Amino acid sequence: MKQRFGKKYFYAYKFLNDCLPIYALYAILFTEKGLSLTQISLLFSFWSFIAVVSEIPSGILADRWNRKYMLFAATVLKAVCFIVWSFSGTFLIFALGFVFWGIAESFRSGTEEGLLYDNLKSENKEFDFINIYGRGRFYSSLGALIGVVSGGILANFFKIGTLSIASAIVVVVNLFFISKLKEKNYYSERLEKENINFLKTFSDAIKICLKNKKILFGLMLLVFIIGIASYADEYDPLIINDFGLGYIWLSIIFGIRFLFTAAGNHFASAVNQKITAKNKVFILSGISGLLLLVFSIIWNHYVLLIFGLHCMAMTIVEVTQIDIIQNEINEEGRTTVMSILGFLQNLAMIVFCSIIALLLNSYSLRMCFVIISIYCIAGIIIAFFVNAAMKKSLGDHK
């Protein structure tokens, strides 16, 4: 009997990968150890830097080698990070933990999408990618929700370092579900017939990103606008800190973010089927930016639901754009293309955190979020007109 991908194992893997109590608390752990907001922002920037330098090489490796093994390696490295943090008390040791986590994220980035899409393609079900991918992200968000809620509650009874060890144990258990996934990699199979060197894999991915307008525009949206929602999530615990609320509210804000993100992932496919407006990406992105602006102006825990709606709208747009990109890739390395996206997003994350670190020297966290929301609104308006101009240009050429 032909082995199938095992989407239930994929969902279980996605769930456990983010069902970690430490997610709600590591920024607080840093503050408890005496790190300043500026130092924390620098740690986040360093994390992104590590991911940047390892992103594309790891993506090429995943396409040329074995994506399932890459997920294995990523999971082990993530566990090492949390173990290191449990014994850490200094900026440099926390940075070392981010070295392991940054490499782990680069190993995972694009690998899941490539593994899933090629398996579905082998079963002639690639059209179902947006459904299974969105549902996988739903379980990921659900796992994160349970992880952060439990983390916020358990922090009242255990030290955060202990919860870091508990998170490492959960990560190790996840190796079982990875082992059950079916490996399918059309690009590595292609290498058995064609002589394609390491750099050619990268150059082919670059070419399709630059020549295919749908991929290029989707990458730009994901990096400069849609990605802002995920760049800013590292500051969620600091928002609660700014509100002057207790640990239980960490669970609430993370719970709201992940609950609404899960809803966005779950309903992304349905929204794409039912809303046929050509400009729905711009409409949803604009609404998301406006919701963030309202939340930033009011800046009170009573309007956290507005913050959640912002996350949901941006998540729907993100899943939609990734589905478009996957369907546009033909013979090129899928993971390499997605690693280019990850590379650009990590560069943007470095710039984002560095700018926030500078702004925090002169402005409050609230004002920083007002600036972020205005940037998102302005960015999506500019993107709308750029897209219209590109379509007009293509029409004139025809």
C-alpha cells in the first residue's frame, strides 16, 4: 500500500511545535534577569540576524537533501535553546539560546510548505494546499494558545526557568510525530537525473522571484506590510507590562492573539472562496491596519478584542499570499523560494526591532504602536496603487 503524507501527524506536529509555556514568558524572563527594553530589542534583532545568515543555505539544503530530516534537526536545536535559557542569567547566554533557535527557525522555514505541497502534488491534491496549510497553522495557533495560557497560569507557581525546561520536553516529544511524516521532494529527485549545483538551486529561485510578478508582489507584501503583525508579536508581553497588569494578563493577550490568528488560519480558505473581490487583500490589510491604530490610540486592555481582529485579518491575507506563491512555483526549489521570503522577513525584523529600540529611547511603547499602524495603512495604500500601475502596464504591453 502506498504511504500517504499523514496530515493528522502534520497537524499534531504543528500543534506541539508551538504548545510551549515559555512563549508567553521569555521576554518577562529577560526583564527579571535585569535586561532593559533596549537590550531585549537587541536580542530580538540578534535572533533575526542568526536566522538571516542561515536562512537561504538551509533552504537550499532542504530542497537538495531531505525536508523531514531538516524538521528533525530544527526541533532538536529548539529544545537546546530552551535548556540553555533555563540556566541563563546574562545577556550573552540568552543570545546563545537565540543562536540555536534562530538556526532552528531557518531549518523549518519553507521546509514545511515544501514538504506539504510536494506530498499533495504526488497525490494530485495540490489544490487542497490552502485548506491543509491553513488548518495546520490553525493547530499551530491553537497549540500556542494553550501553551501561553498554561504558561501564564503556571508562572504563578513555578519559576520561568522551570517552564523553559518543560517547553524543551514538549519539543522533544514532537520528534515522534515528525518521524511519521512521509518524505516527498520532487527537487531532490530531479537532482538524481540532472546535474544542478548548490548555487544553481539558489539562482533559479531568485530568477522566478524576480520574473514572476505574482511571486514578486506577494513577497513584497509579506515582507513590508503583512509581516509587521508577526514582527510586533515579540512585544506582546511588554504591552501588558505597560498596562501595569499581572502574569494572568500575559495569557489573555497571547490567548487573544493566537485565538484570532487560529480563526484567520482556519477561515482563510473559506474567505478566499466566498469573497471574490479582486482587491480583497488590500481591503483586509487596510482594515487590519485601522484596527491596530484604534487599539494603539485607546491603549487599554478593554479593547484587546480589537487587537485580536487585527491579527485575524492579517493572517487571512498571509495564508492567501503564501498559497499564491506555492501555486506559481514549478520546477524551482520550493523551500529555497520560501527561504528567500524568510530571509527578507528576517532582515525586515532586524530593521523593525532596531527602529523600535531607537524609538523607545524617546517615545512610549504606545506611541511606537501608533507609528506602526500608520505605517501599515500608508504601506497598503501605496501597494494598492503600485499593483494597479503594474496591471495597467501589463495591459498596455498586451
